Amino acid sequence: MKNLIKTLLACALLICGANSKTLREGVLKVATEGTFSPFSYYNDKNELVGYDVDVARAVAEKLGLKIEFLTAPWDAMLAAFDAGKADAVFNQVSITDERKKKYEYSVPYTVVYGAIIVHKDNNDIKSFEDLKGKKNADSATSNWAQVAKKYGAQNVTVDSFAKSMELLIARRVDTVVRDNTVFYDFLKQRPDAPIKIAAKLKDVDYSAAIVQKGNKELADQINKALNELKAEGKLKEISLKYFGKDVSE
């Protein structure tokens, strides 16, 4: 009788997981870049770490699943995911209408907004409208450079975010326009840096995990796990670990 019950339970699990390779194998296969600090990167011990990596691990633990990571540059990573080599992507995937047509999104676990970073002694800039005529440091092709230009800033071209921050700290430029997560990451590494956020864009973007289109079962399970992790304060804990601020809400 016990064997019969076990057999029936096993069959039920297989039926429930018929559309989910993850449930059948007991493994959550996650695609991520591995070169995108502080979200997904290899540390000096060659361990895969980062905000998104820790969130993915916490989700897998909630679901009672083992976790395996597939790492590759962005385009190759998405191509591998599209080919079915991973169950989900945890890699700061922004929620867009175009991507919604192709993928199932989880609930967001990162809130991203544009911010004006200034020297701590600069009290002249209080809104994006105040960028007019100001010198803003950024790479020539950066989306944030275009945002600053839209508000009338003059772009001082640099080849890296680190260089733009050097110019700002030296007060050779007035502003650096970037998203809040980049700012918090920099400040976490250099807590004594004389910088601050002077203004924020009203519009915000959200990042979430994605799964294959039609795999509502897995998306719902990830959503449940993320909601529980948020309620328990785990997402905040992971966020503070990497940013010193809560970027999960």
C-alpha cells in the first residue's frame, strides 16, 4: 500500500511538472553574465557572486531546488537561454513592452532610477532642469549621456565611469548622470568619496527575472519565492550587502 502511495505521488509530481524541466530534475538552471559587477561576477577566488546571483540562490533555496549557473556575455547568454539551455535569467533584465512579448517576467526585485551625482559641496543643482549649461562626464555612446544632453548639459567625453567620477571629485565637471545602483556601488567601494545624489528622475525602471514564454508555472513559483524573500527582509539584506542601500524597492 505504501509503495502504491509513493508511486501515485511520484506520478502526480511528474504530471504537475510536465511543462517544467526544472521541477522534474530538481535543478534551477540560471543564465547570468558573470562579468557584471556588482550584480553577477567572479570574485578573486573565482567564485560566482553578486546581487543577482545571491537573489537567484535564495529563490532556488525557497523552491527546494539545486541551482546551476550558465555564464556568458549578454548576447550569448540570451541566445543560450532562448535555445532552452537555462530555465531563467537573473541579470538585471529591465522590464520592457518588447521583452514582455518574448518572455515571462517575475515580479521586480530591483528598482532603478536616473540620478544626478554631484560633489557634496554643490548645492546649485536640485533638478534635471538645472543641468542646462553644466559639464557632465560620460562616454560618448552612453544612454545617460543622451539624457543629460536632453536637459541641456555639455558632455565631457570619458572612457569609463571611474574616470567620470575622478573628474567629478576633482571638480573638473559639474555632474555625472547615472542610475542609482551604480552610484551606491561606487559609494560602497569608496565611502569617503565627496559625492551625493542631487536629483532623481521621477520615472523608474524595474529589473526582474525572466523565464521562457508560456512557462507560467515557473514564473509563478519564482514570484512566490521573491515575495516571501521580500517580506522576510532577505532581499533587503542582499541589497545592503552589495550596495549599502536597499535597491529592492
